[in-house]
Amino acid sequence: MPISSRVVINLTVVLLTVGLLALVGIIGMTVWLGEKARIYAEDATGARNTRVSAVELRAALQSAESSQRGYLLGGNEIYLAPYDSAKTEAFSYLQRLKSSLTAFPQTARLIERLSQVVAEKIDEMDRTIVLKRELHDTEALAVFGGNRGKALMDEANVFLSSMIRTSDERLTGGLAQQRLNASWLRWVSVIGGLVIILVVSAVILTIYRYTREVAHTRDQVQSLNATLEQRVKDRTVDLAQARDKAEVLLAEVNHRVANSLAMVSSLVRLQSRTMTDKVAQDALKETQARIDAIASVHKSLYSSGDARFVDFDEYLSSLLGNIETAMREEGHGASLRYNLDALRLRPDTSVNLGVIATELVTNAFKYAYPNRSGEVRVRLTRLSGDQAELVVEDDGVGRGADVLPKGTGLGTRIVNAMARTIGADVEYFVRHPGFGARLAFACPAELA
């Protein structure tokens, strides 16, 4: 069933609206998770401060009690050297503990009782030391030997142990929530990215079909009877105008899609810079690289003059240059060298191969040379028959062919999915030293 320009435009608008909604969903989820990460970070800081204060307060009380015991039993003033500093630290950490629990009104009575216990314990120790200095040894030992001091210390230990356990539970819960947020962000990014890819593919397919139908109609007009030559000429002019309009529309759509994807990439990059969660930040950077790979295909389409095909070697050369620049800005010291045969491919094949190359080269930069610089090599070779080959390899630390990849493994799943889309398989091979990946794919002779 033929499609009209109005259908093409309406369908394009609908599809781009769907892509925009997917983008808004990614950004909205990213902002929301970023705010939750900030709240959890503040709560974790408070829990950590509470725990440190409780631990140090308990240690200060124990140190003061040890100094008191040594002085009462040994009578040597040297045992009192750490006593005053331990007592000062105990009051200081008690004050810090009160400050860190200000946001929790339910602990007010607990803090009040703990303050009373600490004060009574220190008063009891001060009294025994004064009695010892005034040579009232019997009275000092009687106070020391009573159960009052032990009961106060035990009560303080119960309070402080409860605070430490509660702080640990807060830290553990916050960490689990952060992991859950990171998982949500990854899934939203993957699903949103797939929706955008499907939208772009549908737009390309619709416009490509429209262009082919215009060309087919032109060929039918040219085959009319010679008696209709003038009508054929008139119709040919009309068809040529329609074709030009379709080509302009296709170029404009590719231009707009490339600009929209560039804007998406910029927004994702800006959002990643505001993230404090390293996992979320890395996920956004990987998403940005994949979006850039797709955007480069559309830039090639509207600048090449032929929207049906992509000069894949030129597109891949530009893409690799951008990847190398981005990796160096992130502090990776590897260099990139590539040797690319001239190939012309269809846009959908170019998109899949571009994303695959992005994932493989990025992984090589990140993991091949953790402690030194090195070289990452990319080869694009036209093989005999209707086949071509893409190889990415390095001389780095390497890994076994059956060893699970580093990181989240999402990149490997994307590579395998893209390879299956174009009817190819990725072969990983071990080098000595280093590691590599090889992808053989179909490349018809009439295109290459």
C-alpha cells in the first residue's frame, strides 16, 4: 500500500514524539534518582558521624576508667596522665553525639539519660581520685569496689552499643537502596535507548520506503506508450519535484534527528557531571557514547548526498577519533590505531556496527591497560565474497575467552544483540599478550 507525504510527515512526528517522551523519561528518572542519592548520602554521613561519636565516647570512658583503676591500685600519679584528656574527649564526643542525633526527636530521652550516666560516672571517678590523693585509701577503694561505677559503665555500654547497631543498620539500608537506584537507572537508560533506536529506525524505514515508491512511479511513467510522450515528460517533471522534495525531507529529518541526538548526548553528559554515584555516572557516560554513535550515522546520511547508504569507513574513522578524544579526557592513556577498507553500508547496518565498535573500543581503553599505556587497534577488511570483517584488539592484560567481562556486562549484551540484528556473531579470542574481538558480517558486492 503506497504512502503519501502527509502520512510520512504525520508518522514521523508521532515517532519523534515517542522518542522525545522516552528521552524525557530517562532524564526525569535520572534527576529523581540523583536527588534520592543525595538524600541517602546525607543520611549515611549522619549515621557514620553518630557511629564514630558513639565508638569514641565508649573508648574515652574505658580509657578514663583504666587510668582511674591504675591510680587507685598502684598509687602512681603517672596513671593519671591520660585521665584528663580521656575525660575531655568523653564530653566532646558526647556533644558531637547529641548534635548528630538532633534530627531524631525520638532519641532525646535516650541522649538525656546517657548524658546523666556519663556525668555520674565521671563524677564517681573524680571522687575516688580525690580521696586517693587525700590519703583516704580505704574510702576510695570502698567507692571503687561498689557496684555503682560498674552499673553506670554497663548502662552506658548498652546505650552506646544500641546507637552503633542502629547506625550500622542505617548505613546498610542506605547502601542497599543506592544499589537498587543504580539498577533502576540502568534499566531505564537501556529501555529508553532501545525506544529511541526503534523510533529512528522506523522513521528511516518510512522515508526510505516513500523514496523508493517515488522512484518506482517515475520508472512506470517512463515506460508509457510513445504517444503519451508529452504526458510522460510532464509527469516526469512532477515526479522529479516530488523526489527532490522527498530527498530534502529525508535530509532534513536526518539533520533534525542528528541534532536531537546531539542534544540528548549533551543533556546526558551534563547530568553525569552532577551525579555523585560512580555507578550511575558510568552508566550515563556509556549511554552518551551509544547515542553519539547513532547520531554520527545520521550526520553522515544528511551530509553524504545519498541517504540510502553510509560511507562506513569515513563514518567509523570519525567515530573512533571521537572515542579516543573522550577516553583521553577521562584519563585513559591508550592510543588508537586503525586501518579501514572503503565500504558502503545501509544505515541500519551502520548503526549496529557503530554501536558495536563503540562498546569494544571503549572496553579496551578502560580495561586493557590499567597500569600503563598501550595501543588499541581496529581493522575493517573487505573479505572475499559478500563478507567483511571488523576486528578490535589490544596488547593489554587480556582475559580468558570464557571469563565474564568486567563492569556490569551490559556492553557485552548490547554487542551480542546488535550482532544478532545484522545476522552475525562476535568471536572473542585470546592474544599473547592482550585480547581481541572479531565480527564477520554480510556486505553485498553491489554496496561495497
